[in-house]
Amino acid sequence: MTTTAPRSLQEFWANTPAGADPGQWDDEIQVVNAMQPRVVPEWAWQVLADFPRWGFEFCNQNWLSGLDECVAAIGIREPRPRSFGSCGSVHPAIRVTMEEWYYGLRCWLSGLSLGEAQVRMQRQGQARDPDMTETLARIYGALRPENELHRRSATIFAEVLALALGEPPRKDGVPAIASARAFYALENDTPFFRLFLGKLAVLERHCSYHIVDDLHSLLNAMAYPEHAEAYLENVQLCNDSLRGLFAVDPGRVEGTLAYLLGVTAWLYDWPEGQMDSLPPARAILATRIPGRLRVQDPVSRWLAAAFIKAVKLWLARALQIARTTSMRETERQRLRRADAIVERVRLNAGELVRPSWADTG
């Protein structure tokens, strides 16, 4: 995705959780601003435009891939339009999974047996063993043909999935899905359907990192409507979905910390051993990043500092949202480790701001 390049850092920060008011910016933002060379090449502005911002957010399923592309762009010193991480950006594997759910629901609604559905999916090339087999088994195990609520809710679920798969999702939602939900709300004015139809809004923006978990939650709510509220509690839109971050996808935090530490290690020329607080696989990722960023120069150092601060802003927002829900002890430990690592990463004016760089492009 190619974004419009900002023409100033103020414009960039205004499009992040830092906000547009310079009076609210912290010391680290001031450090990044002070590091800006007097002459910034056009490619650098475009690279900056693809850093984390509103529209490239922590909740997207491709967030980590987007961060990787940002690091690559700094390293090669040229624009590399980001392919991943933007709102509405859906991973191909997730789309295939959603297609499997749609076809599975259609088979069940058509009255096919589980075995017949498996054969049909194989013939049509829609099946990915064992994934499709598991999806079909879940659907057929949860729903009963004689149950009218099951049939009505499955019909609605399948139609909304079809709309989600047929239209590119947008930041403000897919109007066709909103219209369909509103139409079915007129015909199904009961507590269950009011809740169920409201939660189907997640398919208007199905780029969330836990959309597959949401599909399972929706199915469970259909199967056991008396417990629908409990099943659908964590089905949330956009950033609100981060409430269950440490339960659903702790690796997302660990991966983000790896990019944060890797770029910081390059910027400060940290000695080896600074990644030991990460899980081994993530530590390996972090140790490889300095080599990808190559030789330092004022422009690349400025971009690296801006990347660090942008990632910290989104990480802080994600951790703040995650704190609003109850956690098990293992999840609280992960949160504390993340807090400790973020605290280590500080942009310090005394070490980073060098007046001689002001005249360097």
C-alpha cells in the first residue's frame, strides 16, 4: 500500500496516538524532531509515511509483516510501498479460512451430511485437509437441522461471510454488511439476535488479528444461545480486540518487542546479549535486524528513531487496552516483561542529537 507522504513531522505525529498537539508530545518525540536533517530526501518522507500510524495499527493480522517491511525500507534507503498491515489488509490464509467457513455453512444449510459435504468440498477444490475437515466438523457438531434458531442464524452468518469475501473491507466498514445486519434486525428482534447481529460487525473489518477466534465464538453462540453473551464477550472491533491480546496472541507482543529492540540495538550500537529477555526465536529475529539496517547515516538514524517511537506509541496503546481485562498469572507475567523491555528503550537527546547533522541530507 502506498500512502501519501507527510511533509513535516508534525503531520506524521498527528496521525499517530501522539496526537496533533505539540504541547502533549513527550521528550522522545522532541528527540526525533531534533534529529531531523535539514534536507530530507523524498524517499525518506515516503518511508516515514509507511511507519505505524492510524490505518496501520497493532490489531491488524499483518502488523508484524508490516513492521518487517518498514525495517527493510530503512535498510535499502528507498521507498518500498508497504504491502501488509493496513486496515482492511487480510492475509491470504485468513481469506481461505473464511471461505471454508462460508462453504461449510452453505453445505449444512443445503442439508448435506458431513460426509457429503467433505466430498463436495474436495471436488470443488475448496478443502485444505485437515483444516476444512476440522471446520466442517465444528459446524456440523454445533448445529442441529431441526433447530429453527440454528437455521436462521446460520443463514445470516453465511450471507454476511459472503459479503465480507466479496467486497474489499474499508476502515469505515462495508455498507452492504451493515445494511444486511439492519435488515435482519427488523425480522429478528430478540435478545439473542440483537447481540448476534451486533457482533457480526466484526466481518465489516475482518483484518483483526483474531478474526478466526471470532468465527468460532459466533458459532458457539449460535449453538448455545443461552450462553451467547459469554461466548461473544471478546468479539470486538479493531483496537478493542486487543483486550484479549495476551490470551489470544502473546507472540504479537514478543514480535513487536523484537523489532523494537533490534532497531534500538542498531541505533545505539548495543553490544551482543541485549536480546536475552526475548524468547529464543524472537531474539534471533532481533539480532538480525542491525545487519539489515546497514551503515548509519543521519537520515537512516532519524528514520530509525521515528520508527522506534512510532512502535512504542502503538505498543503502549495495545498494553493499555490489554490491561482493561482480567488476566491469568502467566498473562500478567508477559505484560510485566513487555513493560520492562519498553522501559529499557529510551530515545535520549544527549546520545542521539548531534548539531552537525542539521546540514546533512
